[in-house]
Amino acid sequence: MSELLNQLWTPELQAALTVVVVLLVVLYLLSIVWVVRDAYLRGSYWYVWAIVALVPFVGVVAYCLLRPPLLQIDRDEQELEIALKQRQLMQYGECANCGYPVESDYVLCPSCHQRLKNLCPVCNHALEPAWTVCPYCATPVSVASRGRRGTAAQGRPARPQQGAPAQRTR
């Protein structure tokens, strides 16, 4: 039996087996490096996964099953995209009275006709309620006129622009 074993155990077979063992060790070390690097890029506890990956084959399989689904950079990009979409949606609002979606430059709600903004008495641009001066024509807006225009003119349409002076009739 030993004679047969000596005939099969040739230097070529020894070299081939050595190469296979070296490749398996290299593959094992590379799998540990891959787990650590991937866990780091995914924002996970990479040092814990490095210890888990030291268990041959089982550690790598466990990491593949339990790793976070997205890379950290992808998560950051998604958060930025969501923030951008929310900011775009902030350009639009809702009517406080009926909840109908309104754009930022609406003066009246198209659904319930609730006044959303005041109008400048000179240039008829929409003004935010907190503004004390019209940014379009630099007309000071007094608190009394803001309150009066917000309540008294609620049902009336906006005044037309003053073009040519009106003629007096006697």
C-alpha cells in the first residue's frame, strides 16, 4: 500500500496540491479583506464583521446575508434627493381653510376663495403677511391697511392697475 502511495505522491502532485492550498488561503484572506472593505463602505461596524469573517466560509456567508442593503454614499445620495424633492414640494402649499394645494404666488384659494396673501395697494403684487414694505414698488404697507385689505377685500376681486387717469364727470 505504501508503495502505491509513493508512486501516486509524485512531485508534480505535491506541487499541484501546494498551489491549490495557497490559492485557497489567498481566497480566504481576500474574502476577509472584501468583507471589511464592504462593511466600511456600507457604514457598518467593519471591525465586528472582520472578526466574523475570520470564520472560514461561514463568516462571509453570514455577512452576505446580513449586510446593509446600500452603500453609505448611496444612502447619502438618496437623502439628498429626498431633501431636494421636499424642497421642491415646499414651493407649493395648502390652503389653511380647505387644504387644497396652492402655489406660492396665489392670492386666493381657487377652491374656497380664502385670501392667502395681501395685495400691494399701488402695484397689486402679492405680499406675504409679514412684509412691511412692498419689494416690487417700495411702498410701505401699514399694519392697518394689511389687516383691512386681508378682511375687507376678501370677497372682492383685486383692483385693476391704474393706467390712464379717470376723467371726471360733472
